[in-house]
Amino acid sequence: MKRVIETDKAPAAIGPYSQAVRRSEWLFLSGQIGLDPSTGELVPGGVVAEAARVLENLRGVLAAAGASLDDVVRTTIYLIDLADFSRVNEVYAKCFQAPFPARATVGVAALPRGARVEIDAIAMIAEGPDEGLGA
């Protein structure tokens, strides 16, 4: 059985998708862009500020499922300019500890709302008391 995970600690979905879906111990997090959940607007400050907000949004969704960044096993980073790779990587490195998740980085032509970076994730979390979380 799959369960939808929703939280106000990350922006509401801007399309027909869930912030995350949990199936057994697997948690699949939709891509997050640098939207401030309180305003629904892209944070100012460029790709570094956006990357920091993206990771905070992912933290919020993970927390709603009873998980953390330590439970993430795979991420994909989408960048509209691969020249931003090193700056985004610096922000990313502050959020994850060894053993690091597997990761891919992909250059894309555009992202929703004019964002410069988007990150999605897959986490593996233990079965247990958090089974009832989500909608």
C-alpha cells in the first residue's frame, strides 16, 4: 500500500503530484525547487540560495515521514546551467554526511517557475511508528 506524505514545511505541489509517496520502507520525494513554503515564491539570491531552500524543503518532507537526510540513498540534481555545479555542490555537501547518497546531476533547458536548481530524492526508512503518517 502506498501512502502520500504531505507537509506545510515544503511548498504545496504545483501540479498533479504528491510531495512524497511511501511504499513499505521506500520513500520517493518529488523534486523540490527553491520555493519558500510560506510565500510560494522562489527565494531571491540566485542558485546558492535556491539550493539551500531546496534542501530545507526536502528536509521538511522527510521529517513528515519520520525520516531525515541521513535516510536518503539517491538524489538527482537538475541544473539549468552546469556552470553552477560547484556552487550547488558546496551547499549540498553541507547537508549530507558520509556515506553519501548515490547521485546524478543533469543539465536541463528549464525548470518550473524559473528555478535554477531542482533536487529529488529516494530514501529508505524503517517500518515502524511512522507508518500512519501522511494522508
